[in-house]
Amino acid sequence: MTSYTEILHFTVSEELKSGQANLDKARKLLSKAEGLNRTYFGLETEDPSVLFIVNDWKARDAHAKFLDSPEGAAFEPALLPLSASPFVHRFAQFDEVESRLTAPITEFVTCTLEEGNTMDELEPLVQDLHEKLKGSKMFHGSSWAPNANRANMYHGILGWDTVEAHWDAVKDGPPKAVIDEMKKLADLWLVHAALQPLTGKE
């Protein structure tokens, strides 16, 4: 099932840390959204001061419709008391993400092309990595897609049982060889988070 996936992350505010602010208002606004499969949230494993919110939309039009609604207009303002940094906001059209987002650990990857390199060079490597990771231990699959708003960026969402399972899968052998080739073309950024549902399914 295809998914227009909205990935949002930011450094949490002192108000959120202390419990003076929470996600209740954002949850209520999203619960009224049509075409939203589910919203997930969780703290980054590497830096627990960073919160991820992932909205799994049925289609890009569903997200656009939400933005045009009173609830959509109020969504980002509802997050402002929770954030101590600017929002990092990404969108991508994935084939399937639910099994990755519901895994015990979700890995977020961003590949940003270095100047002079092209998507035609990067995409075959991304697909090769996708294939070579299949069968990895404690793996819940991977989804890859270009950024919907930036032509030089590619996203990956991968599911694992543990962070260690991810590193064990890519420390040597064919997956590592592909990743080494990808690094010659793009800057790779990746983190992990243990996500949980913020909203139920529509």
C-alpha cells in the first residue's frame, strides 16, 4: 500500500520534558484528518532530546486537504510549545511503510547528493541495497523513495528489532560494499527511533 509519508523532527522543549506540554492537542487535530492511516511518534535513540513525528497519509492529496482545513492550519502551531528548535520536515511517496514504522526500532536514512552527482547514479545503488538487505536477521524490511520536494535527496525507512541488528547487518559483506559506493555520491545521515502510535487507524 503506497504511503505519502510526512517525517517531522525537532529538539524537544523544556515544557515537554517537564510535562507542562504534551502531544494531546496535536493528537486531537490529527484524529480529525481524513486520509491519514496513522501517526507515530518517538524519541531518537542516538539523541533522546529529538522527537520524531511521522504521519502516514494515504495520498499527497489527503495531506493537502488537511492543510486547507482548520485542523491543518492549527497543527504546526500546536507543536510550537513542544519544540526548542526549528522543525525539520520531509515528505516522500513510499510503496509501503507500516511494517517499518511498527517495528521495535525504525531507522531513518537521508541521502543528499553531492554536487555533480545525479539520481540516475544513486537510485540503482539504493535498489541494490534494498535487495541485499533482504533476509537480514531481525529485519522488518526497507522502503526507499525520493524526497517529494527536493530533487537531490533520497529517503529510506527501515525496520529492525534492535539498533544492534542494523549495525550487524551492514558491518561487512555485500550491504557494506553498496553503502560505501553510495557514500561516494551522497552524504548519508541516519538515526533510529522507537516509535509508537499517536493516532489510531482511520
